[in-house]
Amino acid sequence: MNGRGVGAVTILVLINIFMFLIQITAGNWFTEMFMLVQGSLFSEPWRIITSMFLHGSPVHLLFNMYVLFMFGSLVEAKIGTKRFLGVYFAAGILAGVIGSFIYPAALGASGAVMGLIGIIILLMPNLQVLLFFFIPMTMRTLGIFIVLIDVMGLLGYGLFGPNIAHAAHLAGLIVGLAYAKHLLGKKREFTERFTIHVDKRKKKKKDGIQLDDEEIENYIKYGRL
């Protein structure tokens, strides 16, 4: 976040909460009108966006908003608001497309949130987190755990019950991982490109003077120095 107002993460959280309040107030017709239903992808493509702001239960909403706030804030601060929103919606849309061919109906921000987790796994692999609020592990380990859970779910051995779109989760995660890999490649290219070698006549050995971390982070975040 840029410190000049409310960040995109906060706005997304508020929208999701507002939409859930409408869901529980208006009744099932509202959810059924805007959720992603199998076969509606081409006839009603807008559902792929609206379904990202609907949730099936308070627990579903709470979990997604907690992850969105915790990891989304890190991602937005790391890569900037525009890129954050791009990844968020790209992950959510791909998750919805995949889910629409597999599940009768789908809703929730899980696919988009998984994209954010994918970014953090690669950009901050050693970040310490608490799984289930009490099991310490790095983001790298958490990523492996998440993949195993969703793969087991796809094979019919889900640990958290039915009605979980494991394929959509993995699709969102792949988007985040792919974009983070792209950013790391740009960072490496940027560092190498702007390395200044001191003239051999002035020093006996060549020194590499690199841009500091702040300058590199600014490039990743804004695409410029």
C-alpha cells in the first residue's frame, strides 16, 4: 500500500462483507442469481466476477477475508496496487473457468486468495506463519501443505469435507506462482543489467556495484526507478 489512503485489500474485504450481508438478508435468490453455475460461463460470463464476491457461510467468508487481509496486504505493499489487483482477478477468473467445467456451482474468493498465497510463497518463501494459528512453518512449507491438501481432495480424500473446489484452488495458486516467477526473473534481469563494473585500471579486481534492495523493490513495484 502506498500510504495515501485506503488500500485495495481493505476495499475488497469491505465489498465481500457487504455482499455477504446482502446474501443473508435477501435470501437464496440473490446468491443463485450471481453465483457461477455450470453451463453459464458463456451465456452469463459476468457471473465469473460476481461469484468471487459471494460466500457460502460465515466461516467461508471469515477464512477468505482473513487470508486476503493478511497476505493481500503483503502482496499489495510488495508489488503495488495495480499489479496486486491484476493478479487477484486473474487468479479468481482462471479458478472460476476451471471450476465451471468441474463443479455444478461455485462461489467465493478462494481462487483469487490462492493466487496471493502463490506470490508470497515465491517472493517470501522463508516468511514464518502459523498454520491453524499454532503450527509454525515457512511459506515454502505451507505451499507444499496446500498443494497436498488440494491434490488429496481431487483424489477423493478431502480433509475438510465436501463442497470444496480443490481444482479451482490449484488454478488460482498456479497463477500466483507463475506471476511471482515472472517478477523474480525481472528482478534478476534488472540487477544484472544495472550492475556497474569498476574499471580494471583503477582496481586490481573487478568490483560489482549493485543497486540496493530499495531500488530493486521499487522497480518490481512500479516498473521504474
